[in-house]
Amino acid sequence: MSYRKLIAPAFVAAAGIAALVGSLAIADAAKETAPAGQPETKLPPGWTMDDLKACMAAGTPGKMQELLTKDAGEWTGKSTMWMGPEGPPMTSDCTSTVTPIMDGRYIKVEMKGDMPGMGPYHGGGIYGYDNVSKKFVSSWIDNHSTGIMQGEGELSDDGKSITWNSKFNCPLTKKPSVMKEVDTITGADTKKLEMWGDDPKTGKNYKMMSIELTRK
């Protein structure tokens, strides 16, 4: 089966729901000004107004999306990286650009720098908050891999950090692995990113990277 045939049904279904929600929302807003006797848009069989409201709520940005967009801007950073549990720390400079997209529903993050011993690094990701699952979500790609890392995050009680658990395929074990990342707000224009993962040779969990970022 082709890729196009595989995604077509899901795309059509999503487009249909979006069109329905949009048309019903417009129709609902127009009820007050419509002449008496004007026919109104009807809900599909089996639908209720609560169903419609649930769809609209799922697509409406709120406080959690606003929390992500507060990171908008250009950042400069100092990164420290460890290649293994017993490896020496290696430092380098990096930059990060955060851009709100889709009317503030998501942010696009682009990072550039150097990976000691591996050359220039360029990565990018999309971050959001899923109103349905009540979790932060992300997808990440970079020029040192061909897979797409998928993550879910939880906000701390004090609202200052998000703990991410992201899944990827380890190139050494050829098995799924998990990387933990904690993003912490340390000031109005400063933040810290810390990452932990399992050493593929020993299985020992260790701190892989720490990045201190300052907004320009």
C-alpha cells in the first residue's frame, strides 16, 4: 500500500471534522442575526452540542499553549555533553530559535551548535500541549539521525519545569529507548535543559547533556 493511500482516510476524516466544527461554529454565531425561519445547520446523526463543544475545546489554545509561547525569541547557550557514564565533560556553544506557529497552538524550536567529535549539529522540533490527553507533546529531528523522536511531557507543580520522556530507536541496540529531559525556567530570560539516557553498552542511566540558555 502506498504512503498516499495510507494517510488519505485519516486526512479526509480530520478535514471533515475541522470543516464541520468551523461551519457549526459560524452557524451558531449567526443564529442571533439570521431572519426568522432561516434554516440552521444541523448536527450529524448521533451528535450532541456537547460533542461539538468537545471538538472546539480540543482545538482552542489556552494557558498551557501560552506557557510554551513565552519561550519565543533567540537564545544563546553553553552546552556540556558526556559520551558515557565515565566520559569526561565536553563543552561547546549553541543557539536556539523559538517561534510560535499555528496561531499560538504550537512552537517551532530550531537548535544549532557542535557535537564534539561529530561535527556541526542542526536540530528542529514541534512542541505543543494536547488538550485531549492533557500532556505536552513533541516531535524532534536532527542531522545526526534519520528517525523522528516523539515525546510527552508533564508540568511540575510549581510551573517552572517540564519533564519530557521521549522515545527513539537506539542505533547500537536496534531497540526502542527513552531519553528523559527536564526543561527548567531559571529566570525571566534564562533556562536550563538537562538530559538523561541509558548507556547502550552497560545499560547504566547517566546524565548525557546540560545546556544553559540565555535569551538575547
